Amino acid sequence: MQVIWDEFLKIIKEEAGSQIVETWFKAVTLQDWNPTTQQVILKAPNQFVRTWIQEHYEPLLKMHLGRLLHAHHLKIFFTCKDSAPSDERKETIIPASVDKRENTTFLSYLNLMHHQQPKQEPIKQHPASSSSAVTVQPQSLSSTTNLIIKERKKIKPAMDNLNENYTFSTFVVGPSNSLAHAAAFAICENLGKVYNPCFIYGGTGLGKTHLLHAIGNEVRRRNPASVVRYETSDHFINEFINSIRFDRSHQFREKYLKIDLLLVDDIQFLSNKEQTQEMFFHIFNALYEQNKQIILSSDTFPKEIKGLQSRIKSRMEWGLVADIQMPDLETKIAILKKKAAGHTIELPDDVADFIASRVQSNIRELEGALIRVSAFAGLINKPICLEMARKVLLNLNEKKTEGIVLDTIMKIIAKDYDVSINDIKSKKRLKNIANARQIAFYLMKKLSHCSLQSIGSFIGGRDHSTVIHAINKVEETLAKDPTFKKKLQTLEQKILMY
């Protein structure tokens, strides 16, 4: 099981960042797995870590751990150490959440335990012997059951997969995402009638997923009867494969044709999945013809997605294509302030400015930096201050060295091509300037750890799709022209020896 958990940590590190893994997941262990009931038990060091993971990372747990364990309906439970009055510390088993699909099972379990257990003893169900497990005091059983019945009435249909924490009210709008946000809000007011389909693209961790969930939640709020479904392309692919495996392709398609709003995240992962693309193409057409709303997200512009059928690419551009870029400093500070307020963290202005000025990659890293500073302040029981933030976030000072690397690359290329740095950053399209600019993009990506957004911003405020296009052009020339390849190798040596 440790091998599975280690593999899961690698996936989370790539998706959420090393800071999230170190702060929250490293202290958690995979304690038990029952393939028959598809139940997994995770051991958390304390209630705080358990609650935080449940509230913020449960979808990631279900998606990636479920895939590693080949579980289509993974049920997650936590064990953790509860504070007790005596010297002993008891271990309680707590469901990761009152799952939308598990309410009936959970209530049946409570009623069963109520009739079977003596009233004097607390009820404790071993995880291996039940489909749901929880520790409950008998005298509170009736009220607990009533509470769950009440909560069940408020739970949304299991079909939508939406995260209720991602709403328009928690989405910070700035120049980098204003178009996508405005389009999203317009869609909610005129579902299926404007911007259909809507394609939102941008780098990892810039808010695409948040916006998709916000649309879904707003549509559900305005019309509770509407059928909404949010899907990652990864889950869509796995679900389609299983439908073929069990000869249920027709049911798979019919389920999606009943949807009023389809939200598909990271559509680029459909690349080279020919049968899945075929099914998606027909679902897309059927929904579009019925004026059902389709919203897709990707890390790049539709035309730049390799391995995707051209007919699907063209349909993605039928409606509105909106990009989300890395936010500017002011927007990052606003995001930090909103997240701090949401987590009741007292964040001084100078600390918010410090964190925002250091984080260059994405909003996820921004939140990770805030959490690390807050967690450290809690451990030493002191208020957050600038000096503390500097100590905790030493690694974020890499921004300065990255800037130096990009400057060096720019200087050497400008000198070699006999153009100015301002020319490379400008919008001029003279052949020698355009060539120098493309090579700058290529070498910056190859020789630095900067993101595509950072490189594009450094060279005239261009977006990441422009950087990708330039890199592809250089790679094509390298494959055909040995002289050009030798020239680039010489430039690389100059840069590395500078």
C-alpha cells in the first residue's frame, strides 16, 4: 500500500505543488484498502489535517487514488487521534464526507448499530466489516440520524460533481481573467443562448477549474431543476473505457444527452484517444443541436492541442474562446486577501505584498505560500509578520535568479542577431527580429525553470500560446536544418558560460 500512496504523492506534487504535499499529505498514510467494498482508510495525524484535506483536496483524492486503486466509486474514510480526557487516546474512524451516494448506507448503518449495541457502550465499527464506519455515542444516535436526514435534503443531485466552495463570490477578477469571468456570468444568465460553446484556456493553477465550478453552482442556484455535470477529461475517458468494457456505450451516451450544462475540464487530455474523441464529438453535436450549454477548458488554445481531431478543434472555436493569464501584482494581493479572509487568517499588507511579488507561476502556489506561512505562525503561536514570511518562503526568492537567467539569454541573442532587446520585446515582425524572438522563447524554456506565462510576460507581455507556437517553429527548423541546430548549440554554450 505504501507504493500506491507514494505514487499518489507524486501525482499530487505535479498537480498541486510540492508545498501542498509537504504541508498536508506527507503526514497522512494509507492504512487499509478493501477492494470488495472499494473503501480506503487514511490515517491523519490530527483532526485539523483531516478536516483541511476533506474540505480542499477530497476531489483530488477520489480522482487520483481511485484511479491508482482501480476503484470507480472510491469511499474514503479517515482515522485520526482524538483528544480524550484520560491518558489514553482513542482512534476514531470518520467518513471523508457524507457522500452524495452513500447517505442510505450510512443511515442503515446507524440504525443497525442502534439495535445491536448495548446502550452503555459506545458504538465502534471496525472498518473491514462494514460499508461505512463511524464512532457514535448511543444517546446521540437519534439526533445524529435526524441531522443527516435534514442534510440529505440540502444535498445536490449526485450527478453534477460540483465543488460548492468554488463560486463567483470567491473568484477574484482582474485584467488577466476579466473576459473569461464576464463570459461565464453571461452564460449563467442566458444558458445555451450565448457563447456556446465556451472555451477557456490558460496555464495550470490560474483559475479555470474554479470558474467552471462557479458556473455550474450559479446555474444550479438559479434553476435547481437543471441537469449539470462537471467532468475532468480523465474521468470522462475512464468512464467511456468502462462503458465499452461492459457493453454499456449506449447508456453512457444517453446519460450525457440528458444534460443541460456540460463542463469538461482539461480537454487536452483527449489527445490521441480516437474512440473517446469519436464519442465526445457525437455528444457535443447532439447537445449543441438542442441548445444545451457546453463549456470546455484547456491549458492551450484549441488549434495548439496536438492529437485532437480537426473537426473537434473547429467546433471548440464556434463560440467564444477566452484566455486566463497570470494575474498582475494587485490582483494577486487581492486573491491573497480573499483567501486569508476565507480561512480567518490575519494577513498584514506588507506580507501580502511580499508573497504576491515572489510567486510567479500560478494561484495554487500563491495559496500554498499563504498556507505555509499561516501553519508556521500557528505552530510557534505568533502573529504573521514580514520577517517570518521571509524565513518560511526562502525558496520563493528564486524569482530574482530566474530574472537574471532570462536577461542573460536576451542579451546574448540580441547581440548575436544584431538587434536590440527592445526590438525583440516589440511587436515588429521583420524577419531577423522575429527569428531572434522565437529563439529567445525556445532557449528560455529550455534553459530556465520559468513557466510559459513568465516567459511570455518577459518578452513583451505575450501569452503562453504565442510561446508554444514559437517553440514549435524552432523545433521544426531544428529537425530540418543541421546548420541552424549547430548555431543554437553555440548560443546555448555562450549562455551557460556567461
